[in-house]
Amino acid sequence: MYEGNEAREELKRADHLIFVTLKYTKTVDVIKNTIHRLINAYDYGIIYALESLKKQKKTKQLPLTPISRAQELKKLSARKPEMKGFLEFYFLLKRIDQAEYTKKEEYRKNVALTVLEHDEAFTIDIEKLFEFYKRTRDFIDFVEGKYSVTQK
């Protein structure tokens, strides 16, 4: 059962990776690890929302895989356009995490991860990573505001 704190803990870890670790190491591995932490925070937020919907009897059980849980939440939240945007971003993070990538200016100020997706290069630098962090934080705030696991 989701306690509501795991997503916040993952966000703290991502925050530390961005503002401390990346500042000193400037490696693509830290960018990859931060993206992975953001995905974990999303996974916990999705579980939190589904637990709430389960208590409200809008779903019978939680799917087993993270992707199927996200798809289930997307289906159950069809009337919430914000949720659709958040979940599309989650799927983007998942694709970035699994895609082939190249390193750019590692150990330098402008370190970046370049991902090839559908013959299009997508570059994630420190600024873009921080935007990803903010969007993930917004998702967790949204989920905690709209869904409550303690409902009876």
C-alpha cells in the first residue's frame, strides 16, 4: 500500500542529483539516474491515484506493470485533461530512459544527454532536466491534491 511519501522521497533524491551531484560531476550517468528517479516518483504517484480510485470503487484492482497502471489511470481519468498531459509526459520519460543515447560535453558545464527517437535528436541538458523535475513535482502535487487514499 502506498503511504504517500515514496514519491516525495524520490523527488528529494532527484533534487539532490540535479543541484548537488550534477553540479560537481557533470556526467550523463547522473542525468540518466535523475530521469530514472523522476520515473519512480511518477510510478508512486500513479499508484497513489489508483489506490484512491480503488477505495472509491472505480477500479477493482491495480494492474501489475507500471505502464499498464499508467494506462489504467489515463482511462479512468479521461475527464481530467491535466492528467492526460502528465501521463503523456510520463510516457516520454519512459521512452527517453529506454532509448539509445549519446553523451555531449561530459565533465563540462554544458553536459547533455542526446536521445534519438524516430530519427529526431532530443537533447536533455541541465536546464531541460530541471524542467522535467518541475513537471514531475507538479504531477505529484496534482495527484496529492485530487486524490486521497484515506477516503472511505
